[in-house]
Amino acid sequence: MRGMGMNEIDFIEHLRRKISRSRAVSVGIGDDAAVLAPLRRGRLVVSTDMLVENVDFRIKKDGQRKAPDDFLTPEQIGRKALAVNLSDMAAMGAKPLAFVLTIGKPTYISTKWLDRFYNGMMRFAKEYGVNCIGGDFSRAREFSVSVTILGVAEKPILRSGAKPGDWIGITGKLGGSIRRHHFDFTPRVKEGLLLSRHSLVRSMIDVSDGLFQDLQHILRASGVSAEVDLEAIPVSSDAIVLCHGDTVAALKRALTDGEDFELLLTVSSRQKAVLEPLWKRKFPSVGITWIGRIVKGRPEVQWFSKNKKIRIPNLSCVGYQHF
């Protein structure tokens, strides 16, 4: 470990000794492929996400001055790379089991920096009881990391289950994630498991590309429309700070900012009556806000303010775009 002067083979062996595994993993890092114990019940759930330097984060290089919000530490990047995948498991109501990752390593990334990256990721993995079971490295011009995560759910929660009459709920608060939330958010895994275990939701998605855009994913998958009360949208304090107290601009951020990683869900009136007291008891520090209803109609969002239907201009093409 002196000076972290390692080649790839040495570094992989260093990781193999460092990473623990659970009973779910028969063979972990060290072979051509990992081996997981067969599932006794439930379905295998798989998701993948990629983070790319100068798109999802910035890295402080030698000679650069650190400025707040501009650069992430290796530990923060490692944590985020796993957290966004855990959020996908949460949205499906799945228990995360294991993950593999692929890293694109430029020459300016040292093995010491990479070890710190893994420290941040593995500390977070331990919190959620999820095992790293393998991966790959490649040379690259900029740093990138792609994580593929495996989980199990007895009955995965899909986007396609929303029905007319359902209530639309959102956990937490929205907007302004660029200030800090995008790298220090808590994936709603425990919340998703509760909702799945008690069959309390009809459809669900995590808000990664903005509330407006992600709600439309549910509407299209379910073939329904939505009526949303603008006054009910839970706007974060970060959005208000970024907008210098302008509440209208902050609301637009709450509707369109990406990387909130909250759960957007729909429930029947009967499910809502069961969910509310259970939620308050289990997750007293995590709010859930009812922002509207699912209705019949083509997949679109109808906006209401003070019980009157209104139009919001310039909202049709916003939300995070990957292309």
C-alpha cells in the first residue's frame, strides 16, 4: 500500500481482500464471473446507471482551486455511483443484493484516488448490505463509472399500474439538487421495501430526471392522465436559495430539476388510508405529499392552481435530457 503504486492486477487483489461478501454470493471477485446463490423466492431485478466526468460531476485536478459545489471528492463520487442504482432498486420495491462496476480510468487518476473512490462506495454498500462482486477497468480520456445492480422483489412495482382515481404522492422535497442533494441524498430503499411488502402502491418511479418528466413516464406506461395541484408541490429550501427567494422560479425548479431521487407513486384511496399512519410511524423524518390525482384521458399532466385549471408555458421540453 506504500504510495499506492499498484498495477491493475495488484489493485484488483487489494480490492478482493478489502471487500466482504454475504451468503447471497457464492463466488465474488477473482474469477471470470461472480456466482450468486439461487433465489428461494421473488424475482431478480436488474438495473444499471453510468456516471461520466464533466456530465454528472467534476473532479479537482492538480493546480485547480477547490470551489463549493464545483468539485466532488473521490468518496462522494463513489457513494453517488452506487446511490443512483440503489434508488432504482427502491423504485421497484426491491432489496438490493449485489453489484458489478466498470471504470474508465484516465492517466490523471492515481491508484490512491481510486482507492478513496472505492472507500466511499464500499462504506455506502455496507450500510445497505449490498455486495460488490466484480467489474472491469479500461483506459479512458475522462473518468467514468458504470454500475449494474441486482436485487430481489416478491412483486416488483412497475410504472404501468396507475389507475384513474389514484392519489399521486411524492416523498421528500424537490428542486435545487445541484447545491448538494445530488451527491448526498439517501436512496429510499427502506421506504420502497415497505411499500412493496404491504402492496401499498399501484405504480412508482424515482425522480431522477425531474418531477414533470418522470410523472409522464408513469402516465405513458399506464395510459392515463394526471391532475396536479401546483400549490401542493413540496419545494426544497435549496431551490428557494438558488432562486434568491423567487417562489415561482423555485417551483419551476421543483418541477424540472433532475437528481432529486425521491419516490413518485400512485395509490388508491383505500391504500392511502392504510399508508398514511404506517408511513408516519415508520418514517417520521421523511414527508410524503399528495400532489394530485390520476384521471382518465390521454397521457398528459393537467395543472391546477387554486382549483382552477391553468397552463404553464415552456414546460413541455424541460427536465434532464440524456441526448
